Amino acid sequence: MRIEFTVDGKYYTLSVSSDKPLNLLLSDDLEIKSTSFACSGRMCGLCVVLMDGKAVLSCLVPAFEVRGKTITTFDGFSKTRDYRDIEKAYSSMQNYPCDRCRAARSLLIESIVRRYEVTGGDFDSGEVLAEAALIDCDCMDSDGFLKVVRESILNRRKRKNVRRA
Amino acid sequence: MYVELRSPNIHEPENIAAYNNTILNYRDTDFFLWAGGTEIMSRADFYPAVRGNMEIISLDKIEELHHFLRNDRYAEFGAMVSINEIAQAGKLVLPRILLDTINSTACRTVRERITIGGSLCTQRFKTSLASTLMILDAAVELRYMKKRMHSKWFQLSRIYDKNGALSIPEGALLSKVRIAIQQYDYQFFRTMGSPVRDPENALSMALVARFEQNSVSYARIIFTLPSRGFCYNRDLDNMITSLHLPVSISRYGQVEDFVLDFIKDNFKDIPHLQESRIRGAFHDMIKDMNEKVLSYTGAIERQQQDR
């Protein structure tokens, strides 16, 4: 099946099996190594990417669903100013994720930050903690994750009118 | 070349009429219906697929399946409405137990991809959403092929057999779910463990009840053991309905033993952890019920003393 989609700002046309999971598509066909492909849909949460700005588990997205979509992986995201907001939050809270989950956690935080940026609603700690449980890694406790997310939202609000990745 | 040969064909009908045509054309082939895909993609053997020449009918673009409507008596959702949208749209009207069940189903990132139709038709494990909808007397519309296309409403409990396996005509489409808008005096939902990561040990329990003074006048209880099925029976309901509140310790022991024996009779060899979770959830429920009744009677007594 022929699919056309954008990954980290680059437009690709690939001929792949229509049921191939997105994480395998990124690692095998595009050689993007920041996305994990270890769990095969068991929801370890380490394969998070942004699809049209929203976090998704790439192991649960088949190739035929990414046609015409915009995918952001950590490789591309880590070069943007949006990532600086999150990186600054890590450093000001003195709470860093491990190398194994850094990519997924940062993209998940970015998705949460964008959600609050768009809706401007009240911060729902319960919902954010439930999101934290998505990533199966013990390097950051839930309280620390909550603080990093709050700080990232504050950093983003301070730096408004900035072009998105 | 190899990839092209094994790649399943994707069909994306844009309305029910186009879906009917697709089914008519491919009814004799190996096809499956694709809703959100969260359960299908989490199967260990999904990719690379052992079977070749599969036909995947994606339901995502069928407009009718994304609609929802509400009136005074019920809310009706198309099968492709995500459970996150249901929680947001029905926040003020749907029974609280249903919202609790949805909120306990994964995190928002995953919930946005889980559709209500898909979660009722999972093959590998049973979801707590299906069991909660069952005790809420939800009804579903099925479209199935029998010489021509039929559509018919069924009680949700009728599309599962006694062990919780899906028993609908092959290739049938669950197109709508109707949920009655009613509240109960008491609603309790508890889930333990993940049905995806550890279906063997996970458990969920849901109960709705109505009280009359200090006794339970109506109750429906259901246990979900994701890898085995549902445990839902009139005998269990009657056992809870006969309770006088607060439940004494001796009576509690009797009821708990009855419930456990009943579940063990239905599902042989329950793991120890799952058994402990059943006991824990049931204990929490009885304790919560007792607290609610005691605080209620305490408040009434205080009112009477004040007068």
C-alpha cells in the first residue's frame, strides 16, 4: 500500500504493508531510532509520538491510518523551542527522565501542555497522573511528573506567540 | 513485491449504504471490521500477519457511526464515538458509574482512540465498560447479513454467551449503543490491574442499587475477569437485594463466601491474586455501603434530635 505522510517536517511516500504499526514504520523504513518498538502493543508507553499534535502510542496506529497525517518524533521535536520549555522544567525541578523513557515522556508532556494551551482549562492533576501511568518506567515519580508538567505549562505561557514545531 | 502481496486490502466506506455494498462484495472472504484498533493491534500475532489476503473494513469514515443524540430517556451513541467523547458529552447526564468506568479505562491518550463499539466487541479480553453497560441495561443495534442486510436492537447482555464470549452473527456490525438515563441510590465501581498488561489477574466489579429505608430493594452486580469473561447472574443480584444495612460481620462472611463460590463454579482455577482482588473489591463495596447508610441514618437522627 502506498502511504503519504509528513514526519518531522519531511514529506514521505512509502510503499508498505497497510497493517504495519507506525513504530516499525518509523524505525525500519525511516530509520528513526528514538521510538521504541519493544512491547508490540502491550502499552509500555515508550513509543509515544505526536500525530497531528496529539500523543498516540505508535504501536497502536497502523500504516493505513497515518495517510495524510503529520507525525512528530522525538528526533524532530528535540530540535524545537517547544522542547526547551520542557527541558527547562526538567532542570528547574531537578527531575530528569532516564534515557529509556526521555523521548516518550517529553512528547507526552508536550501533548498535555498543548492541550492546556489550547483549552486554557483548569489543571486536572488526576488526569495528568493517569497520563503519567501510561509510561512503564519508574525513573520519575508521579509527584515529580506533575511538577514538571506544571512548570512546562508555565514556561510555555511565558513564551507566547512562538512558532510551533 | 513481497510487502505488496501480503498487505491487507483496506476498505473505507463513507456511509452505511457503502458499508452494506462492501459487505455484500466481500462476505465470502476473510475480512474483519476495524474500529479504533487498540485491541487488534495489541494482539501478539497481529503483525506480521500469518494470514494473507485479508480484507480490513475500516469503520472510521462512516459518518452515521460518529453521531450521538440524547433525549429525556436515553442517550444514543454511534459505535465509532470514542469513550473519551462519551465521558465529555455525557458528564452531566450519564450514570456516574459509567463515567467512573470510562475514566478508569486507560489514560486520556489511549481513551481517545478507544471506541465504544470496539470495546464491546473485543475478542482477546473482556472490558469493564461492557460489564458496566450490561448492568445499566444498555441496548445495542446490530446490522447483519442474512440474504439481505438486517438491523435489530438487542439487550447488551444478549450478545454475549454465559461466559462472556461474543455471540453475534459472523460479520455483524454493532452500529449504535443506547444507554438509559437514570440514576441509582448507590453506584460502585472498582477496577484492579490492567486488562491489557495482565489480563489473567485483573478484575473489575460494578454494582448499582436502590435502597428502601435500611435495606437494598434493587441490585445488579457484575464481576469482570478480563481473560475469562463476565460473572453476572440473578442469584448474585438476589443475594445483594436481600441485604439489610449495615451488614453484620457474620452476614458479610456468608455473602462473600457465596459470591466467591459462585465465581469459582463459573470460572475454574482463578489465580490467587485475582481471588484476593475479588475479596478486596467486595469488602470495599460492603464497607462503603455500610458507611453510606450509617451516615444517612445518623443525619436523620440528628435532624430528629434538633427538632
